[in-house]
Amino acid sequence: MEDKITKRITLFIVTLSSFLAPFDGSSVNIALPSIGREFAMDAVSLGWVATAYLLSSAMFLVPFGRIADIHGRKKIYIAGIFVFAVSSLFLALSTTAAMLISLRILQGIGSAMIFGTGIAILSSVFPPQERGKALGIAVSATYLGLTLGPFLGGFLTEHLSWRSIFLVNVPLGIIIITLALLKLKGDWSEAKGEKFDLSGSIIYSLGVIALMLGFSGMSRFGKMAGTGLILAGVLTLFIFVRWEMRQESPVVDIRLFIKNKAFAFSNLAALINYSATFAITFFLSLYLQYIKGMDPSAAGAILIAQPVIMTIASPFAGRLSDRIEPAKVASIGMAILAAGLFMLVFVGTDTSMLYLVPVLILIGFGFALFSSPNSNAIMSSVEKKYYGIASGMLGTMRLTGQMLSMGLAVLIFAIYIGHNQITPEYHPAFLISIKTGFIIFGVLSCFGIVASLARGKIR
């Protein structure tokens, strides 16, 4: 009975933190115009409010996952909540744009500490036959945060100011820290005594930041500079792999990718999944407002269909992956996603919402069927001492895939529309752009099906 109570409390704590960071991220995006007006920030500076957070999260996810495996996941998790809450408090008190962006970097580090350990803690507490259900609920909380963020963020910004968005994180952070200190039993440090490879962590972080800046900066820095950064990132990560193979206690045990087919292909499937899906909302938001003439709130009401289904279906998908081979469930989810993406290719000037909304529901269901079981597959494919690394790697695949997705979207617009505004004159070129994007994302999803099936059986 006590074991069951411990599991439920742990799940509740991790679920709260799984909601916290996505809610903050999606609500801040809504507040950017208000922030820009207060600090007289240009478009590039405003972009850094979002980008600084994503970059610091991606840089530190894997290193903090490794630190947690060595020194204890509970310690790093609580420290992460503390950093996130304190940075949120000072973000609400920001007096300059530079202070705001600097604190977003700190907040991203806190987020990395949370996401590099939360899933690992759940995997430590829940046995393999119950893990999928727990991960499904945590993933559902993530989607709930993404869903509620724009609505609550807009409400708070309109009625209280953008600063209230950050202040909301503080009491929630205090609640999570208090519960974690009092109720989380154990510290889960299966790699205790092993050394932390600081040099490898620095090389890894430099490679990730170069890659992500390259993907996100195609339009900001130009295609040549963006491509140069991507190539520099790939070269740096190649150096990182060679370095890690010579280390006694590496940040990432490269053998996990070489000898553990399930781990390698599950992470590849996650990267492909986020690369193929993250820009869907970006494309359709512009489509609904420019082509269909909807206002932002009406467009948001249409687009919410996808994350709502993801929130509802994720716990079901997680439970399903406890009974059925996770690789099979995830592969079916990826196939449904591919079908939905190819259906979006036919979206045009006269497309009815009676067509678009069911397609979004289908994509949301496919995403839910893929995400929880794939997370279950990744965590179930490694030993306990690698849970922090596995959790951090999964988060890195998510963020890198999201950046790649947006990089592809921006590149497609640059080819078809250039730097022109999307005026009625450019509506035909815009429609060709999003059709091209959905074709590319659909094909990517097909490769994702192959990667998902190639992992083999997890259990």
C-alpha cells in the first residue's frame, strides 16, 4: 500500500512540473508583443526572448541528466524547480530587455534540470509494466500546458500584464519543491562515484548550440551563415563522439547508440517526429489568418483541436504500451501522423473547417499514440544508471526536432516568398509553400515509421 502511495505522489509531483515549463513557454509567446512595446524591442530581440530559453535548455539537458545519474536525480530536480521559480520571479521584475533575455537563459537551465530528471524519476519509481501509464499522464500534462498557455497567458497579459505570466510560476514552484522535499523517497543515483566529463559536456553543448542556431537562424543570419553553423555543429558533435569513445566515464556512453538498437532508433524516431510536426501550427496559424481571414482567437480555437486530443489520448496510449509492445503502438501513431500530414497537402483557399478540424484531431491522436509509447521505449531500453542520460537525450531530440521543423518552414518560405509580406498578391505562393512543407513533413514521417519499426522489440 505504501509503495502505491509513493508512486502516486511521485507521479503527481512530476506531472505538476511537466505542466509548468510548457505552460510558461507557450504563454510567453502570446505576451511577446506586450513585452516588445514595454522595452521598445525590435523583432530580432523579441525572437531572442524565445530562442535564448530554447538554446540553454537544449545545451544543458544531457549534461544535467548525467550529473543527476551521478549525484542524485532528486537533488537536481529540486534545484531545477528552484532555479526555474527564482528566475521567473526576477523575470517579472525585469527592467531592461538585456536583463529579460539573460534571465530567460537562466530559466532555460532550470527547465533542463527539470526535464533531464523528471522522466528519469518516474522510470525509477514505476516498474516496466506500469511505466507507460505514468509516462502517458506526464506527457498529457505537458500537452495541457501547451494547450492552456496561449489562453491563460493571453488572459493574464490582457488583465494583469505580461509580468503576471512569470509570477504564476513562483507559487507553483514552491508547491512542487515542498512536496518533493517531503514526499519523494530516495535520491536515485545509480551512477554514484563515476566522474563527470566536463570537457565532453562543453564540446557537446557547443555542438548543440551551433546546430540549433543554424536551424533557427536561416532567415536571421542568411542561408550561408545558417548552413555554416549547421556544418560547424555537425563537426563539433563528431569530435564529441570521438572524445566520448575514449573516456572512462563519458557524458553520453556512445555504446548506447552503437550497441543498443532500441535506444538509437527510438531517439531517431523522436527527432523525426518533432521535425515533421512542430511547424504544423505555424503553417496553419498563418493559413487561417491570411487565407481564411480569421482573427487570432478564432484561429486559436481551430488549432486547439490537436493539443486537446493529445492531452486526452496520451494516458490511454501510455497504458496501451504497457500491454502491447511500445514499438508497435508508436509505429502505428507515426503512420497515423503521416496520413494526417498528407491530408493537409490538399488544404487550399476553399477548404472547409469540417475537413481541417478532423484532420487536426487525427494528427493529435497519432502524435499521442507515438509520444508516450516512444518515451516508454527509450526509458525501458536502458539500465537504471542511464535514466538521466536517456531522459536528457529525449528532451534534446524534442528541442532539436522543433528547431529543425521551424528551420525547414522558414527555408521553404524563403524559396517561394522571399522577404515579402504575405499580401493577397503572394497568397498563391504561400499556399504552394505550405503544401510543399506538408509533403516534406509527410515524407519525413514515413522515414519515422521505418525508424520506429527498426528498433525491434523492447521487451
